[in-house]
Amino acid sequence: MMLFWRRPSFLLLLYSALAVGASLHAYLRGKKSETSPYTHYNNFLIFRQSYFHLRDGKDLYQEYPTEHWDYYKYSPTFALLMFPFAFLPDWLGLILWNLTNALLVWTAIYALPLGEGIQAKVLLFCAIELLTSIQNSQSNGLMAGLMVWAFALFERKRFIWGALMIALSFHIKLFSLILLSLLLFSPERWRAGFYTLFWIGSLALLPLIHIGPTELLSLYRSWIHLLSWDYEGSVGLSVAGWLRNWFGLTPPKPLITLVGLTLLLLPLVRKELYQMQEFRLLFLSSLLIWSVIFNHKAESPTYIIAVVGIALWYFLKKRSLSDKLLAGFVFVFTSLSPTDIFPPIFRQKLVIPFALKAFPCIIGWVRIGWEMIRKQRTQVEGI
């Protein structure tokens, strides 16, 4: 008899409850303070209002302080795709938005070629991190789900749909273009690459539903300008932030990214292992973590993407004591450190200054890369 916590129905209920509960909690808390006009679900308002700004021909990449704080930083296409949430009451739109994020992760993990027990363990390991993301009404669950779905569909040789997942994620956050490296595993990589470019281009033109070509081109220029300006001002919870906080080092961001990209792709010299499903899953794990720890804008809610990668690596097979300690390190300092389990003074004096949310994932990423380089041609248990 299957344990209840391994049942897909239980995990579906758990992820749905997290999304609905976090949404209602944020909505019912109202304004951040008596003097602040902003809500606890500000990110959702940024996303939702971007649709109205697009529809009305406004510049998406300006400040709108009467509606929300901070800038909208995603593509014009993403603004259009917020249409299903745009006309709903705040409470309902927020619930559906967070459910979309949570359930895409749930479906993506079950789409992977893993045993049902492994899938359940991955989802349970990631649950708290997912909660951190949806409490901030962020899009990172969506990103994690799309990235994993791209891999799962390529594994099934459904290249046109896997390419669509890459294109959709690209129009949310540009770093997901690194998913193109998955094409190296397929003999039909050129066809899959063509599909990806086709979907990226087609989605890029979707806002023409509401605006003309000149206005759309102006929006893309404004987006590029905002991203270039934003790139200079932050290191986030990333390798760059860790180097600065621990060692006082501030190497150029392009150099850090280049080194990280080289190390990410280095295990792919092992072409004789491309046919091993375990090797491909390890690369997916590495890729998910890389996309966060080398992202100069990585925040605490972004780490649902990286934690999915850590969980996939850890539960693939039986692990050594050092692997178990590393997974525990990730769970405690990456997933639990933003919660009330950690006293605020501990977070302020230790976790944040020493980038302890990022550090375990950095170590985990290095561990996975080393494992891939030294990998032998053995088949993993339970896949």
C-alpha cells in the first residue's frame, strides 16, 4: 500500500493549499503599513497592471507609483499573457496566479522520467521553498515548471512543445535561454533549435494584438535599456554576491558569468554519457541551479528553481553521508532561513550578510558538476 505522502493526489492538495493559503494571507493583510499605499502582493499587481499598460499603449518600463512600487522587467509578451488574470478581483486573480505557479511545478516533476517515490520526495523537499516564492507572488514557480517541462518534453522527443516551453520561459526571464544546451543531447538538435527560434519570434510579435509595430519596437528598446541599467546596480543572492560578502571581491559580472558558463558546460565533453538518462538529469539539475546562482538579480524567492535542481540530484539514487549533509545544509539555510524558524536577528546578522541562502546551492552545484565529470556508465536506481 502506497504511503499517503507519496500519492500524487496528496501532493496536489498540498501544493494547492500552499498557493491558496499564501494568497489569502497576503490579500487579507492589506497594505504594508498605515502610511504605505502598497500591498503584500505587490509583484502580482506589477504583472497584472502590465497588461493594461500594454493595452493602453503605455511604456511598460516606467514607474507607476500610484499602482505599485518597483519596475516591470519582463517582456511585452509576458504582459499580454497576464490577460487571464487582469480583469479578476484581486483576491481571485492572486489565487489563480499562485496556483498556476505551484501546479506547474507539480505537473513538471511528474512529467520527469523518475519513479513515483522519487517524484514525491522532490516535491516535498521543495514545498517550503515554493511557499517562499508564492508568498511574494513571484513568477519563479512558473520558471521552474517551464524549465523542467522543456527537459521532459525533449526526453519524449516532443521537440515542438519543448521548444515552446523554452520560448515562454525566455519571455519571462532571459536567462532561461541556457536551456538551449539541452539540445546537445538530441540528434535532432537543429530541428529543435529551429522550433525554439520560431516560438521565440512568434511570441515576440504577439503584443501586435494591441499595439502597432512601431510601438512594439519602442517597447523592446525600452526593455533593453531598463535591463542594461538594472544590470549595473545589483549582485543579488548570487556567486557575485557571495564573493563580495565573503572575500570583498568584485570581479566583473561578465567574467563571473563566463567562468560559470564554462564550468556548466564542461561535463558535456563526456559525449559517451549522453545516452545515460541519469547524466541528462544531472545536467538538468546543474542547469537549474546555475540559472539562479549566476543571476545577478537572484532573490530569496528565486531559489525555488535552484532547490528543484538540488532535490533532483539528491533523490536520484542513494547518497553518501557527505551528500546527505549537503542536502540538509540546503534545506536548513536555503529553504528554512527566510522562515520564522530563524529568529530575525539571526537572519539579519548572519544569513543575509554571509549570503547563507546562496552558499549551500553554490556548493551543491560544484558537487554536481564534479560528479558528472567523474561519472561512470552505470544506471541509476529507481528511474
